[in-house]
Amino acid sequence: MKREEIGDHPIYDASELGKGRVLILGFQHVFAMFGATVLVPLLTGLSVSTTLLWAGLGTLLFHLISKRKVPAFLGSSFAFLAGYAAIAPNGEPELLRYACFGVACAGLVYLVLAGLFRAFGANRVMKFFPPIVTGPIIICIGLNLSQSAISNCETNWPVALVAIVVVIICNIWGRGMVKIIPILLGVIASYIVAAFAGLIDFTQVKEAAWIGFPMQYNRTVFSIFTDGNVDHGLLITAVITIVPIAFATMMEHIGDISAISSTVGRNFIKDPGLHRTLTGDGLATTLASLFGAPANTTYGENTGVLTLTRVYDPAVIRLAAVIAIILSFCPKFAAIIEVMPSATIGGISLVLYGMISAVGIRNLVETHVDFSKSRNVLIAALIMVLSIGINYSSAGAINIPVGGITIGFSGLATGSLVGIILNAVLPGKDYVFEDDEPNDTGVDLQIHQGENLADEAEKKKKG
């Protein structure tokens, strides 16, 4: 059943697990992404069903463009919440269309960075994203999400603890399939406990229809230009306000692909290449937004599932995408998920978000980042303090007025940009990006010493 082993930890291939088990794994990935993916439309006023549809379609598009090699699931991005709130503060459907237009334009910015990777190659571009930059960013991605996990747990800690304990027990002491699907079992156990405790109101489920079309034309961007009353000023405002957020999400994308590479042990930065993954993510975001769904992003929750299950076959992710598409046509199922206790989501998220940060730490350790050097300490320190500190500040962002518009830079955006700039200008760089011979983390940025760099590179070529 196992494809290979690393120490005592087997790695599984979907083709050897059987259809039944693969189907269960697909549902586990759906459950892992569902809470966060559905939360974005609930917070913004966008449609839950449309969100599910384009999470699935966006994921399939991403896999097509990335040569079906990267086991990534694309779900709703939280990074754009501030943009939606700025354009449609109360979730007004007519204003959300304009916000979606801004997000669609932000998705196109991905193509610019993808073009740079294509034109100059990963070796040159990745000099700006060594482990001392990407490692702390990955850590902060998980830590920035931790507040929402704790807040959800606080609604009912006993229910949250059921999910956490079941995940731990299944993952550490489970055998066979139980060890592979701890997240799904945690969700089911916690949901059942909450239901028997009378903590779930199923009225919404009873009233929901079994089948329904997941999109409404009047909530798409296209309807702006056909209703005969286009607010061009608001279109421009939406673009100026929301597009800068793309710089943060692109850094998150690079961090996520590095995390997936580190988890799987394959260099996805080299093959299929960041130019493909960025293109897939950007186009998925643009198309989803045009049809009234939130921006898409590679999901850390599903990377956490990969870490726990050790089933890295992208086919499982594509199956999860198909399941999400099918479920988007069932309002009753969406209602079942929507009434899921916040504590259940919190318990599962607490584990998965921690896994994301742990992968960032692993990235720093396995690439041998030298923290005896002051430059590395300063870069990591500023990335983490800015990313986390700004995120938890009263404003939640650094707001910069531009004319009559205020542009907000999130903590992660600010920390990432500062880290990239410091790494570029500070002396003492000691890394070389080796995309021909990746190490076990999949992102090989080997440490070399001064004048020996050329000699060591020559030795590698000679074998």
C-alpha cells in the first residue's frame, strides 16, 4: 500500500490505496478547506455555493496549468477581506461586484511575476526568496491564522478538544486508514458530540433545497456592464484599493509552494515552476472573481493534511475539487456545513495552522540557515514582528493615504516586503539556489562559504 518510506513514516500513493480510501481522502481535503473557504463569503456577503464551485474549478485549472504535479487546493483568500470591506462595507451585492472587479485585476498581477520567472528563471528570481525570507513567512502564515482558531475554540472548548484529541489519537496511535484520515474523523466526532449536546440548530438545513444552481448573473462582474449604470469612479477606486493586496498574496503563494515542496520532498519551484503555479493561482482568482466568488489562494489547511496523511498524490486533491463542485449544486449540504459549530472548525484549524508554522521551522532547519549571522537574525526578526504585530494591531494594517484613497498593507505584506528588501541590500549573502539538485525539502538554497563557492559548484558538476 505504501509507495516508499522515510524512517518509520510511510508515504502513500493514491493508485495503491483503492477507490474507497481515495474517496474518503478527497472528502477529508474538502472538510479541511471547507471551514475557511465558507467563512470568507459569510464575512463578505458573497455566495457560499458560488465560492464552492469556483474553489473546485479554480483548483482544477491550477492543476491543469501546473502540469498536474502540485498537490495544492485553492480556497478562499482571507487577504482580500479588507478590500471587500473597503468597497462594500455592509456586504451590499451591488457594491460587491465592484470589489470583485478589483480582485479580478489583482489576479492578473500574478501573471506579471510569473512572466519574470519565465523570462529570468527561478535561479535569479529566487535569490530574493531564500529560506531566511520564506521560512519566517511560512511561520507567520500559520501564526497569523492562529487567532481565528482560538476564537472559534473559545465558543465551546469541550467540543473543540474532542476534535483535537481525536486528530492526535488517530495520527499517533491509529492504524491503516484511521491514521490517514485524522482530520475527517476529528470533524465527524466533534460534530456528533455538538449535535447530541443540542448545540446545533438544523432549521436552516431543513429549509434548504436539495438541488440549486450555484451562481446568479446579477452578482457577477459582467452584470456591471450590462445594467446600464456603470460607476467608473468606483471601478477605479476598487482597482487602486485592492490590487496592492496582490503583493502580499503572491508572497504567500511562494511561501505556500515552498511549504508544499518541503512537505512533499519535491522541488515544485523548478518543476513545474513558479511561473506555472503563479499563473494558475492568478487566473483562478481572476475567473472566480468575475463570476462573483472570492479570490482563490493555495490553501495551507490542505498542506497540513498532506503533512498528517503523507498521501501526496495530486489526484486526491483533484478529486476533492470535483467533490466541491458537485456539492456547490446542493444547498442542503452547504447548509449542513454552515451550521457546523465554530468550535469544531476551531479545533481542526488549531492543529492545521500549527502544522503550517512547523513546516516553516523545518524549512529553516533543513536548509541550515545560519542564525549566528546578524543579518539573518535581523531579517527573520523583522519579518515575524511586522507580520504578526501589525496583524494584531488595532488597525490591522499600515494605512497609507494616496490622494483621496487609503491603501492598507497587511502585516504579512509589510513583513514580506521588508524581508525581501533587507535580504537584497544587506551584505553577507551565503546562498545559492540549486534547482537542478534539490535537497529533501524541495527548496534547495545551499550554504556556501565565500571564495569556495565556485570550487564547490564545479565539484558538483563533475560528480
